[in-house]
Amino acid sequence: MTKAELLGFGRPLDCYYAFPECSFPHVLRQDDIELPGRMCTYREILIMIVINAITDEPEWDRKVFDKETTAKWRSEIVDSDKDITPNMIDWIIDEVKWKAENYSTTSFVVVFDPGVVKSDTAISEELQNALKDGVRTLEHSLTEKDYHPGSDDRIVDLVHPSLFPVVFGRTRAISGSLIKREGCLDIIGQETVLPVPAEDDLTSDSFKHYSWGFQWLPCDVDLLDHGSCAIVSYINNLHPQQNAHLYHIIEKIIAQAIPLWNTTLTCMNHAYWRIPYNRVEFEACVSGKQESDVGEESSDDESWESERSRPIKVIKHWLRRWSRGGASQLTALLPLLYTKVRPMLRT
């Protein structure tokens, strides 16, 4: 068996795994935090918010081609008093039409860039009911219920990573090999206590966002041929024998989510913008200080905040360049948003 090497267990807490083909930014990695990414204008974010709301409606993929319905949507957008121009509304309707055509073949829709994906049909009703039945059985078997904080005792945490996390200095683990689900109960008592990670083991001195006390305990999943998968390790707080049927249900749900994950992890074409905007023009400093007044006594943070506080000059010609082409122009542009879908999760 392969020796287990995990974060805080054989590897530094802040160990960074880089993909061989494409490295994705990590929210807790210093280099990625400082990395300048694709920036959207506020109005482009508004466009995505409206598109998300429209695609939440039942039968949105049919309604977007109905003139009466789209007229109602236009009126509601105008009445919302959001900073949305008529050209932006035209774009929104055309983009939703384009998404509807893709939805007919994929059964999911990308609503926020670079890849927030949602679907009403990815998990079948039959599979949803099987999960509900399995969870109901699990809940009834509990002798003591753990209610989620702030839920007024209405939400029960059955399987939650914070219920029984790894506690450094207390939790026991096997360091010599990887333990599979089938034999995980047989090794109880053979483990050694996980030591508290040493601060010197961190790879970064500037950012210390990792806990020396607790860590969530994930499960291992093998991706198999033909789009299926297998959970090969213990799911925290889910007995591998008494709840074996739930393991199989969760495996099916994960398998159905893989196509959505592949789309989410597809590299985005950063050269595309709904609103071409390559230069920012600012008004004068609102603080009353001129740039020349900022002396050496001022810290870098103060200078940065002063610069960021300057209002941006109003741009009056949003989306004019692209709106002239209508739906045909948009249909040609939108496919440029994503590069060819790359299955980062091999199936």
C-alpha cells in the first residue's frame, strides 16, 4: 500500500499541489492572492446577476424566446433601479437565448464567470428520493441529534466535516499505508497520535491561515471508466457497513456532478469581456489630498486606500460596440468566453 502523505500529515500544512497541465489559483496561497486576475466592471457583474436570476425561473429556457415574457423581464429590470442600460438588457436577453441553446444539450448552465455551473436535472428525481430515504434512516438511528448552530433546532447535522474533525495532538492515524474503506474498522487501536504541526514546516512566512488545532477530514474517491466513481475511504461520521447503501448513493451523485466540475475547471479565455474596458479614468481625490501631498510619512496602505477612494469617471457608451451586431454578433462572441472544455477530472 502507498504511504499516506496529506497536509499536516507527512506534508506541510500549506503544501501546494500544482497540476501538471494547468495550475489553478489557491485562496490561501500567497502568490495566488497577489496574482492579478481577470477584473470585471460593476456593470458586467450586474449582467451576470440578472442572468442568474432569470435562469433560476422555471422553464427559463423556453420563456426567453417568448416576447411577452421577455417584455415583462425588461420592465422588471428597469423598475429595479439598478445601473442597467437598455443596451445591457438587450445583451442579457441575447445571452440567455444563447445559454438556452446550450442548455438543451448539456442540461446545465454557466451563470457566473469563470465557471459557476448550476443544473436542475443533473441529479435525477429517483436518485434524490433514494438519498432522502437513506438520510431519513440515518437520522432515525441517531441516539443524540446535533443541530446546526443558528438553525433554531430545525437543521440536523448528520454528516458534517466540523462534527468530528482531525484534532492535532489527539486524533490517531496510520502513517505506514493508505487504509481502504473495507478494512478501516480492523485497524482501530493500531494508530499513532498525530503531532501538532511545527510552525517551521510551513512553506510561507507571510501568510499563516492554517489551523494547528483542527482540520476537516475528507474522503478519497477513485474516478473510474465510463463516468462512474468509487468512494474508497471512510466518510467521516458515516459507518462503512451500517450505511453502505448511502455510500453507493453518494457515489452516483458525485458521478453526475463530474461533467459540471469539468466545465467549472475549464480554463477561461481572459481576452473576452462583455464590456470592453481597457482604461480607467479617475476623478480627483475625494480626501482632499493631492497626489503630491502624499509624503514619505504615509504608509503604502494609506496611499493605496487614497488611490482606491477616487471615483471613476462615468462611461456613457457601455456595450454600444457589441449591441449593434444584435444576436448574431453575440452568438459569435460568446463561444470565445471559454477555451475547449478540458476534463480536469478524468472519467
